[in-house]
Amino acid sequence: MKRRFLLVLALSLVLSCLSLPALAEVPQPNGDFYVLDLSGVLSDETKGNIILNNDLLFGACQGQIVVVTVDSTGDTDIGDYACDLFNSWGIGSAEKNNGMLILLAIQDDDYYVLQGMGLEEALPSGTLASLNNAYLEPYFAQKDYDTGVWALFSQIYTRVAAHSGLSMTADDTLYSQYLSAIQARPSRGVPPLLILAPLAVIFLLYLIL
């Protein structure tokens, strides 16, 4: 009787595990690290400005504000998904715990902002909720994700910097400056030696033959 009970219990445990929703696997960072736009809702300008401003922020205080967009978190709660992604990427300084994650799940019509432990006093959950409502939610509701992300990023950027005693604001012209600098570089063309070398070889072969 006891053996039969144990078999029934084991079977019920197996069935309950099978019925649990599968946890969505978080994506890996790309080479840019600061932006992963899997849903394709952000402009090149916004992505470029996020990356370049993060470079300045990290150099100043090792702070990092990562933006990720996905279609869906599946059956995983968006808060759990954000926490898993935050930890697996190692956002922010390990010593200061001053990383931030802005996560958008487009098809789920949801978003989540997560701060590192070192920023919980400077940016508590109540403050983040107010920032979300003021700067992200109005644009998110209109599906203008690009404008909303930059508006929220800019506000968080200033506060993360201030937490380290820095007066920094997000510059929305960095990417255009970067493109202008590249376009202004003179074209070097093909070095003369690369043109003359094959001709010299042909001439020498003509003399030998």
C-alpha cells in the first residue's frame, strides 16, 4: 500500500513539473552591449546615442544603462525575466552595483525597469514608477517606443550620474556628431605603390622573357 502511494506521488510530481510553463531563455548581449533591439522598434540614432552616452557614463562612474526590446517573455513573468537578464549580463559595476535595465516586451504590451542594488536608494521602485509613468508610458501607449525609450533613458542617465556626484546629461547629438566626423574624413584612395607595383612586375617579366 505504501509503495503504491509513493508511486502515485512520484507520478503526480512528474506531471506537475510537465505542466509548469517553460521559462523563456533570455538573449545574450551583442557587440554593442548597451542596446539589443530584437523587436526592431528603435531608430539607429537612438541606439547610437544610447551606446555613446553609456561609454561616457561608464568612463566616469562605471554606470551602465542597458536597453533591451523583445517580442515577448513567453510564460515567464517580465520581472523574473528582467532579473535573469540583468544578472546574466552583469550590468553595471560589480563593486558599485550601479547598473540599470530598461526592458520592453512589445507583443506583451509590457515593460520593466530594474535597478542594481547600489541604486536602490537613489532610484527606489517608487521613483522608477513615477519616471515610467511620466516619460515612457505616454509614448508606449502610442507605440512610439523610440521616443519613450530615449525620454526615460535621459532621465535615468542624469540620476545614475548624480548618484556618483557627477553632473551629466544625456546628449542626443552624439550619434550625429559621430557620423559627421566619419564623413569628414578625407578619402585616401588607393596608395600609388599598390598601383605601380603590378606594373613594375609586368615590366620585369617582359624584360626577362
